[in-house]
Amino acid sequence: MKAKEIIEDFKERSVESLRSWARRFIKRMGLVYRIRTKAQTKLRDDINEYIMKYFFIMRKLINEKKSFIFKR
């Protein structure tokens, strides 16, 4: 019965008041409102090269700092 009362109350409200209610509800509950983007993200053609460079740099840093990282 309570749900029916709430539905009737919402039917009488304007669209803008419903939007503002939804925004406040989302904020109050700590939720995030996200919109799906229409543009698709595409990976660059040379992404493998950048990945390999990243791993090379990380391996080099680990090898240089190995005594500090694994020191007891």
C-alpha cells in the first residue's frame, strides 16, 4: 500500500522534480551517476611497443633497486 502511495505521489510531480530527487538520492546513498559514452575508444596501433617499453623500464628499475626492495 505504501508503494502505491509513493507511485501516486510521483505521478503528480514534474519531470524536473523527479530528476532532482534522483540526483539527491544518488548523492545521499554515495552512488555514482555515469553516462555511457558514444565514442568508442580504440587502442593505438603501436600499443604493443609502449607496453614492451613499460615492462623494460620496470624490469630495469627493479634490478637497480633490488637490494632496497628485497632487503630484510
